[in-house]
Amino acid sequence: MIIWDEIGEDKFEREKVLLDLEQECLEVYRRKVDKANTSRACLHQELAEAEAEFTHLLLSLGERSLPGRPEKRAGTLKEQLDSITPALREMRLRKEERLNQFRAVQGQIQKISAEIAGNSENAPSVIVVNENDLSLKRLEEYQNELQRLYNEKNERLQQVEKYIDKIHSLSTILGKDSSAIITEVHPSLNDLCGITKNISDTILDKLNTTVESLFEEKQNRLDKLHHLGKALSNLWNLMDTPYSDRQSFCHVINLLSRSSAEVSDPGSLTLEIVQQTEAEVKRLDQLKASKMKELFQKKQEELELICKKSHVEIPSRTEMNNIISLINSGEIDHSDLLMSMDEQISRAKEEAASRKAIMEKVEKWMLARDEERWLEEYSRDENRYSVSRGAHKNLRRAERARIMVSRMPALVDLLIKMTRSWEEERNKVFLYDQVPLMEILEEYNVLRQEKEEDKKRQQSWEKKKVQSQVAVERDNTYASRPGTSSRRLPTRSLNGGLDSAMSPLNRRLPMGIQQLGSNSINSGSHGISFIKDGRKIQRKKIFGEPAFIYDASSVVSTHSGPFSP
């Protein structure tokens, strides 16, 4: 104003200048106020954003609050903003750390999942983490999933190792290249390749299929060797193969008693062994075909020998010749034939065992019959009392023979009892060389009774004849000269007279039982028929031609010297 007074500025100009100044000051104030409002708004926005970010971080990290942060806001905006900034910075650091944990866990999950799926080469390189859920609960879920995948991976690796071990073991037994088999399943399974092993379901299925096929091949080869081993053993036994020739295939025979699980020796089921065994069986089969006739004849002889010893029916020669013809023509299974022969031999042995006790008694009876026949011949010998070399032995034998003959009735009765019991037990007839033994024993009893009756009649007749001859001789002696004297009767004339007198009876009594004791086995081939109408023919064929049995020891003469033994 002083300046304007000195200048002499008029009032209008003065008012105009003052109005401009006032306007300018108002504009500056307004700008300052607007700036302050803008700054306040920015602080509010920053504070709100910080609060929102902090809240979001708390939610994403799954935390309710941060220790050290005041719950109530106080002070200016800048003070409030300064108070939340450290907490927000810490939460950001926690978020980054949690993100790294999620990335690591999710990366491992994706990697292991890719390995399990068999796509380890194509595993995703970018890991996407959901930043809205970084809670510890979510992280624990991922870690549990990762642990489950780790366990699954370890289990799969163990399964792969087990499959590989089985492949190695089976390949060693079967004589195969295990490395080639494993590489064929997948190259990563071969340790020489140096890459991560594929443990996908597809590979596990392939390994399982491979192991099953190897097990099946092992079982098939073992079954084949079992079959070949049995055939080999049968052929060896049939042809009496020496032990030295069997040694090269003893390992095949050892497999017969072992199951598939028990076979673990390296190279025990190689294809070469199977082929060699097949070739050996084929060779022995060809050799067996050439020796089958000889083997059959040997078993036939064995069967016939058993039948002869037991006096049972021998298979017909015609049937055996027909079988030999079938062997020559190759129209019969050799194994079945020999099995049938073995069964027949077994049945024959069983039959012989059941007949053993009776046959022993029959043999004893036959021996007694032989002694009886000898005694009969000895009794008819005119010179049996002569002083000659060996006469005392004959006397002792005659005494033993009389003891045996005296026991024959009891022996025959025992035989009849045993035979009847045998027949009742087995419900069939006991045949001796195709002749019923009961018929033979009963026939013998009948003839023995007839012989005893004839012997009694003959003794009575002989006694009367001797008495008559003695009376006649006494009369002749008294008529010729006085006194008594003894004169030995001529033995030859006496025996001759007796022989001529006994000749009709000789044709009635049995000497033919000796045929039964002559150890002949051919009587069964005569086709004897035991029927009532043919009884006379039967008696003739079983007991032979009749002959009279005369015991001269029953004749006693006052002039003949000592009694006959």
C-alpha cells in the first residue's frame, strides 16, 4: 500500500491487483488442499491394499493372525501403514517359502507319478501351484500323497526286483539268457543300460506274464522229463540195463520224486537235457522192440515155472503163440503186454502162496507114496534077506517106510480138511494139474479101503494055504521016516505060487498113484473130466495101471527063518 501511495496508484487498479492476488492465493491453497487430499487418499488406498494383502496372505497360508501385529489400528495413516508393512513383508516371505515347499512336493509328486505311469521322459517341467491355498493342511495332504507315491514306487521296485530275480533263477534252471529276456521286456530293466527303471503297470504285467511263461515252461519240461524218466526207468528194468549205462541219466531219474518247486539246480531242465533224454528213450524203445519177444518169453517161462511148481493151470501155448505173432507185427502195446504179464505173474504168485501149505502136505504125501511103492517092491523081492552089500540099509529104510505109510491116512484126512477149507474160503475148486485134489484124495481113500479089504482076504487065504501045506508036509515026513525034522520051504516055489495066485487081485489094486508122485506136470494136458459116467477113465488116468500090492512079511513059516522087516 505504501508503494502504491508513493506511486500514486488509483484505487481501481489497487483493488484489481488485490483481487488477482486473492485469486492466485486461493488457487495455490486449493492446489495444496487437493494435493493433501490426494496424498491422504493414496495412503488410505495403500493401507487398504496392505490390509487386504495381509488378510489374503493369512487366509492363503491358513493362519489366523501374525504375532506382533497390533489388532487395533491407531495413529496417523502413515503410522498405520508403517506398522503393517513389517508384518506384510514377513507374510510375503512366508508365502514365498511355502510356495517353494509346494513346488518341491508337487514336483516330486509329478515326477514319481510319471515314473509309475511309465512316462518319466515326458514329465512336465512347469509346476503350477495354487497360491490361494498354501495352508499347512494342504501341504500335509501333498506330503502324504508324496509319501504314498514313495511307498508305491518302492513296492513296485521291489516287485520288479522279485520278478527279475525269478527270471534269473528260472533262466538258470532252463538254460536261457536272462539278460536278453529282461531287455526284451523293457531296456530300462537291464542294469547295464543305466536309465531309470520303468515300473509302470504295463511293465509289471509284462514281467508277470514272462515269469508265468517261464514257470509254465519249467513245469512242462519237468512233466516231460517225469514222463521220459518213468519210461526210461521202465525200459532199464525191462532190459536189465547195467548201472554204468544208467549213470548218464541218473539226474533225470532223481527228478521223478521232486515237484516243480523243489527243482532249483542250475541247468537241471535245459532243452538239451530234454532232447538227450528223448533220444535215449527213443533208442531204448527201438531196442526194446527187438528184445520184447525175448522179454515176453522170459516172463512166460517165469509164469510157467510158478504154475508148474504150484501145479496150477498153465496158459495155453496157442494163446502165447498168438501174442508173439502180435509182438512181431507191432499191433500190441509192449508196456500193456508186460504189465499184463506182470499181473498174471503176481496173481500166480499169490495163488501159489495160498496153496503153499496144502502143496507141502501133498509133497509129503507123494513122498510117502514113493516110499510105499518102494516098500511094496521090496516086499516082493525074494532075495531081500540074503547077505549082500547094503542089505542093512534097506532094512532101515523099510522100517522108516512102514512108519510113513502108517501115517498116510491121517495125512490124507488133514489134506482133505485143508483143501475143503481152502475151497470154501475162495469159493472155487482146488485143482492139481487141472484135476480136483479132493477127487484125487477121495479116490485114494476108496482104493486104500479096497486094498485093505483085499489084503485081509489075501492074508486069510494065505494063512489057510500055509496051514494046509504044513499039514501035508508033516504027513509026508511022518510017512517017509520017523522022528521030527525041519526043512526050509523053497522060497522061490512059495513066492511063485503066491504070485500066480495073486495075479487077479493085482489088476484091482492101485499102483498108478505113483503117477501123481512122479513130479510130472503134464497130466493136466490130458483133459481129464470128473463126471460120474467117466469115473473109470478118470481113475485109470490119475492112478495109472493097477497092480497088486503084496506084503510078504505077513506070510509066516516055521521053516522060513526070521520075520520080514
